[in-house]
Amino acid sequence: MAVVTISREIYSEGSYIGEKVADGLGYHFVSKDGIEKIFLEYGLVEFGKVYESIEGFWTRFDDMRSTTIEFLKQVILALANHGNVVIVGRGAFAVLGAFADVLNVRVQAPLPFRVKRAMEKEEITESHEAEVFLKKRDRERDAFVESFYNIRWVDAAPKAFDMVINTGKVPPDMATAWVVEALRDLKKRKEDAELTTKTIEVDPELAGTVSKVLGCYDTH
């Protein structure tokens, strides 16, 4: 059993790599949609709405904000405890950074590369509009992580990841192979580690909800 977290810049192909890694290993792929399904089981706010109101929501100090932040952390821990998952985004690297059986990956790419991808996918006709779009989304993602963990992204990022991949130079399929190989090696070397995701204590009801959303009732 092991866990991969993938933090990525938008349109750097990080989600694609995450899906391919999950397919190659037979792991569960968990993105924003999967975590949102767990939130909805508890009647909590959708992540899409969180991002839409990023400047307002994450600067508030109220019970709803505190509940959302704490529950997200518990969901990430529960997913990791279930095992054999690839978690994309949601700041999972910061929650799981101390565990020996977690591989934390950062995927990024030069802005011109991402501009081209954004223009194709978002049907944006002007490159400067795509650049504005990307920079706005980058700020939103940075604000999410910084507010959740009360850390400055620029300080935390250099030390937070086991692998940093630039898809402007490394093709996504090659990056996928690298991550799969690194994880297989990690699984061989973690046997004597004391702190693994199996030591995480998870509320039984939340564990059941995670299993339901993943469609898997076996822990790995």
C-alpha cells in the first residue's frame, strides 16, 4: 500500500499524469470531484463554490470556514488510510508530508506552455487573456494552500515535494513512468518506517463514506 499526492500548476498536465499513474498501478484516482462527493455526503460546501468565492471564503474567520478546513484534512487522512490512492490537489502534500509511504509530486510547466494549453482547452483566442486567466487561477490555488495551512507557499514549496517535474521538458508519459518507478521503489524501502498511513486513526463513519465514494470496501 502507498499513496501519491500530486500538486500541479493548472494546464501543466498534472491531472493527466495522476490519472495515468493510478491506471498503471491499479490505484484509486481522487481529484476535486471525489473529495466533493464526500463533502456532499455530509452536507458541506462544494469545492467549486469555495474556489468561486476564494477571496471571501478563505479570509473569513467563522465556524463554517473552520469546519471546512478541518474536515478537508480529515478526508485526506481517511483517503490515505484507505490506501492505494492518487490524490490530486487539495493541498494533500502538506497533510501527508510526514508519512513514509507517501510520495509527494509537484508538476509544473513554463507559462508559455500553459498559455498554449489554456487557449486550446478554454477556447481563449488571445494569449494575454490566457495569461491573465492562468495567473488568476495560480493565485487562487496559492491562497487555498496558504489559508489552509497558515503558511506562505513560496516558503513551503521547495521542501514539500519528493519529485518536481517540469512537463515543458519532460513529456507527461515519461513523467508517469518516473512516478510509478519511484513509488515502487518507495514501497520496497518503507517496511521499517514507523510513521505510515496505516497508523492514522479514522472515524469509522468517515471511513465508510470514503469506501462508498471510492467504490472499494477493502483497505490496502
